[in-house]
Amino acid sequence: QVQVVESGGGLVQAGGSLRLSCEFSGPGFSDYAMGWFRQAPGKERTFVATIFWTAANTYYTDSVKGRFTISRDNAKNTAYLQMNNLIPEDTAVYYCAAVEVGHGVMEISDPRTYDYWGQGTQVTVSS
């Protein structure tokens, strides 16, 4: 049975950095694409980044390109989101999600694509 748990959120000043972790438990971690989404107060959950197998298969929403880096360590069953140069607009609850990779085209920016979700971790960026 698959379970994902996020950690690493906190309060940081604008320009600072945080690294979020997502621990995956269950079989077949390398067969799953791992995604990060975020949800600000009063807003819908939106796509941040996804990684499939390696850094050669990573995707980001435009607003975080050059600032955030998604990675994974398959030996540790863990995905990461390194967030640098944080701005107040990054403030949100961040969620880790997982979906098993198939042969068809996947809409990786749609949260409905993902089957397993963590509980969320709060990231607050002050100005």
C-alpha cells in the first residue's frame, strides 16, 4: 500500500530557502512520477513541479523556474523540492503526490492525475 508524507515547511524571509521532503512508502517507487502542488488560502491547488525518473524528466510551472529544483533519490524512496529565492507569492500549503507511470500521455499539471497525496506542509514567506 502506497503512502506519501511531506516535511520541511516553515517560516522564512523573502530571499531565503527551504527544502521539502516527500517520503514514499510501499512498493515500486521508481515506477511513480512524483509531483509537488501548492494551495494558497482561498485558492485552488496548483501545479508546482513533477519528476519522472531523473532530472532529465522534470517539469515546472513558469513562476518557479530557475528558483525551485525537484529531485528524487530512488534508494531512499524520497522526492525533494529545493526552493531558493523565495517570494511571498510562494506562501502556501505544499503537497506531495504520486502517480504510477503508464504508456499514455499524462497531464502532469492536473492534480486529478495523481492517486496518492500527502497531508501537506505549510510554507510561509514573509516580506
